[in-house]
Amino acid sequence: MAVTQRHGGVSEGPYDSLNLGLHVGDDSARVLANRDTAADTFGVSLAHVVFAEQVHGADVAFVGPPDAGRGSRSMDDAIPSTDILVTTSAEVALIMLVADCVPLALIDPEARVMAVVHAGWRGTAAGAVARALGAMAEAGGRTDRVVAFMGPAVQADRYQVDDVVHRALTGAIAPHPLEPHVAVRQDPGHWHVDLIAANRQQLVLAGVPPAQIFDSGTSTADDDYFSDRAARPCGRFGLLAQLRT
């Protein structure tokens, strides 16, 4: 598993320099060069990486060798309308692109099943991690064996939301209350939300042991990563994951 940074690519301007997103207005030839670089650095061919058309939802797609390379060079053949990819195959690498949302990799090393998840507030409110864990269970996974990693996401003090978002996140874990540090009230109708903490709480409630949940220790406030909150337009960095052969 690896997370790319924004350095080491060929894109220019607001996409400087390792932008992996074909959908943000960057020159497509530069994006494809960046994707080749990222895949090569990760140790795979881009022809083995599976991309999804991420739509801020919680739909799941199981993928395997026949899907290798989908979405890698064009959005036209990306896995449609999907924010959770699951596989049991070591012949494909999975990726989620982000620029403030939470990217997750979930792995049951015994069952050899893996999921990657894109969880912005909508995906978090829709219970994306629980959906991913449920899909992994269909392939023989067990939540108590899952190891979870969350990549860099928006820093809580840079992520102010309204009551609608707060209610949605609260409803996602009802009847349990949100942990106090997940949402901190700023003034009437406004909250600072920690999406990493929100997804961590959902993982624990779903049965993933806390000692098996890890995060990157950084956020998109770090200039090494693209942040949609900080600049629009901007590029996208990626979380890549692959099962070992």
C-alpha cells in the first residue's frame, strides 16, 4: 500500500506536479505520464491498476484480472459510479484518488481480500467502510482480522460543515453518538469535522480492533498533498494497494 504526493510529475500550474486525476481539467497527456510514473514507482504496470468513477457514494464493485487497467488511461472504461473496490486477486492494483476526502485500504491478510475506499463526508455518512467490510465478508473476510489504513485527508480545523452534514454523520452510526472529537461545534449551525476520526469510529463499531487501525499522521494541510479546500482547481493524489503474490 502506498500514498502518492504531489511531487515528481510533469503537470503544471495548479496541478503541479504529480496530478493523477483525469477529471480536473489538467492536460490528459501529462496525467497519463504521471500515472505511469506513480504505477512504476509502486512496482506495477499501469495496465494492472484499476480506477473507479468516484461519485461520493458507497457502492461496491468486486474486481479481478479481467478488470486490469480499467480507467487507467481514460475515464470511459473506469468502474462506473463506484467508491469502493474489492478484490481477492494479486494480479490487480487498486487506487482511489483524493484531495481532502479520506482514502482507505482495508486488508484481511488471512482471507487475502482487500478493499480500497473513497470516503468524503457523503461516503462517510453513507457508511462506506461498513459497506466495504460487508463486501469483504462475502469473500471470506472477517472484520476482527482486518487491518485498516487511512491516508491523508482534510484537517479538522480546515473543514467546517453545517448542521445537515453533522446530522448525516450522526445518523450513520445511530444509535451510537458521535465521539466528541469527531465533530466540534463552532457556532450555531457550524461544526469542525474530523473525517479521519469519523471513519475510525465507524471501523471500530463495525468490529475492527483499534490496534489494527492506522492513519498517515498527516493531513492535506501539508503542502505535499493536493487540497481541494485550499485551491481550486487542483490535482488529485492517490492511495494504491495490492495484495502480495
